[in-house]
Amino acid sequence: MEEESSECHGHITSLAVRTHLKLGLATKLMTAAQNAMEQVYGAEYVSLHVRKSHRAAFKLYTKTLGYKIHDVEAKYYADGKDAYDMRKQLKGKSGHSHGHGHGHGHHHHHGGGCCSGEAAKVEGGGKGERKAAATAAE
């Protein structure tokens, strides 16, 4: 189970490219979702889970997109398989502060404002969503 964080963050809940493989579509979708989480919601990082055995997705997230393993979630999937809990720090937030302290109280965000303690989710085209997400190819 993911621990609660006082940082505003996005979470990719689902991503699947079933046809037109090897055209960079997954990379483009992930990059667009990450950019929206950062620019619109002021997310400080993006998290996702990926099946430990899914080598292609793991390579995409680590080598192409720059995600790092944060933790391992034992028996995360319904079939009992483990998942990597992965995170990517968003460049606009790494090492910069507005003088409000770390993780306490007020956060200053550009654009549409953040999730007030909730994870930002960017799903399907829901423009009116207050939450922002996108699940990694599992």
C-alpha cells in the first residue's frame, strides 16, 4: 500500500498500447501525462506500479522515462505477483522551494492548483477532473 505523502503528486494508473507498437506512442502518452501533472496540477513527482516480470515496461520506465524504484509491493496484483513502486521526480520541483517549508502546510503551485493532499490524476480526457493519473503497461 502506498503511504500518504504531503507532497502533491501524480499517479499513472493505466497505460496500454495494443497496436502500432514500436512507434513511441507509450513514451508520448507518458510524457504528456507527466507534463500535465507538473504544469497544470503542480505535481512534485509521478508514481506508478509495474509488474516485476514485465521487462519491456520496466525498460520503458527506467531507461527511456527516468523512473526509479521506490519500493516493492509484494502480491500487488490479483494473481499474487509483485510490483515495483516507481517514481519520477518532476524537474520543476526538484530542489526548489518557495520558502514554505518541506511538506508542511501551504504549497505554491503554478497553473490549476494541486490536489490539496490528494494524488493528482490525469485519466482519459476528463478535463473537469480535479484529480490527475494515467497504469503503466502491466
